[in-house]
Amino acid sequence: MPGDAEPGHVYLCGAGPGNPDLLTLRAAHLLATSDVILPDDLVSEAILDLASPTAEIIPVGKRCGQPRITQAGIHEQMLHHARHGQSVLRLKSGDPLIFGRANEEMEALRAAGVPFEIVPGITTAFAVAAKLKTPLTDRNSASKLVLATAHHAAGKPEPVAWEGAFPANSTLVLYMPGRDFVQLSASLILSGISPETPVAAVSKASTPAEHVVMTTLAGLAGAGVGPAPLILLIGRAIQREL
């Protein structure tokens, strides 16, 4: 069929936040027609169940600094299967271009002359906001949206969520915030965010195990936040429909 995964091609594809209902049609079609699927750890079993029964699924997840495979190993897998004429679906949680190391994989594919396509996905921030029925921007309180992470490459200085003054009238979405919420809240308050700013802490977003805590920046450390994967929405625009 037109649009089927093509031999010798790699697809860097977003799987969304975990719920298969939030896959794009393009992603679902590639799942059904790809020869080899290389999923991250956060790609749910419900999504992988949509793969072709003949597809080879090779997990390539890296979690909490304990990788089963190196990034170079992921590159090798993509190149090996594509060079052998197979269609390769590199399946990433959320959107592949947001904190997904897609640039490194694109560089490897370009250097090897392997054709590839980027397939966008719904990033977790948007799925969480939709579930909570909260805006991320508001013309009265949040004219800017900042996506950030407290996770950095190995060897960099101790990661912090923000340095310097935080932009006024902004919503901050913090991916991979770590677990030191005392230091996190203190650093954000120091950057100029009010201690009373609303915070939504959402664990395992869009899955049956989703856990939501609504608190303030000052109350974050004692709020009983759920386990990773975790995302924080911080700003005056953040609310939750009860």
C-alpha cells in the first residue's frame, strides 16, 4: 500500500505518551508494516501489540543511567537492518525531536547515507495538559511556554532545572526532573517563580498507572509525587478540572 514502510529506510517515529489512542495514523501504519522495530523503554506494550506479527522487536531502552545498550549500539542496529534491506521503525516515547537524542541518530544516518523520515508524535506535555483540561498558555498569565529538562549528558556539571531569572508570564514544563524536589523548588523560587505557583506532577502519563498530584512549588517536596517517568507543569495557567 502507499505509505507502507519502505525497505532500507529508517523511521524516527514518535509513539506519544503511552496510550495507543494517541498514536498518529502514520505511526500506527508504520507499526503495522515495518520489518524491525527498535522501541524505547517507555513505549507501552499496548502500542507494541499493534506491530506486524512478523516484525522483529528489539528493545533499545535506556533508563535511569543503566542502559541495556549504548547510543552507538542503537546506531549500529538501525544501520545494520537498513543496509540489509529491512524497514526500521525507531520508536520513541512522545515526540522524537523533544529530549529524544534524535539529532545523534540523524547524524549517524546521514553519515551512512541511509534514508530516513521523521514522524512526529504527541509530546507528553500536551497529553498531560489535555487530560487535566488545563491550558499551557493564557493571554492573561502565560504568554510563553518553556520546555526544559533537568537531565543532561554524562560528564556535565550537576544538572539544574533553570539558571538565572525565569521569564515572566511563562509556563515551565519540566521533563525528567529527578527526585530532589527540595533543591528543585528552591532553585526555581530563586529564579523568580513564586512559591505559590501551581504545579501539576504527573507520573506515567496517559497509562492505566497514571498518577496526578496538584500542589504548589513550595509544597512540591512533600506532595507525594509518583514514580518516573514524571513530568512537571509549573505556572499560573496550570489548573485541573475537578
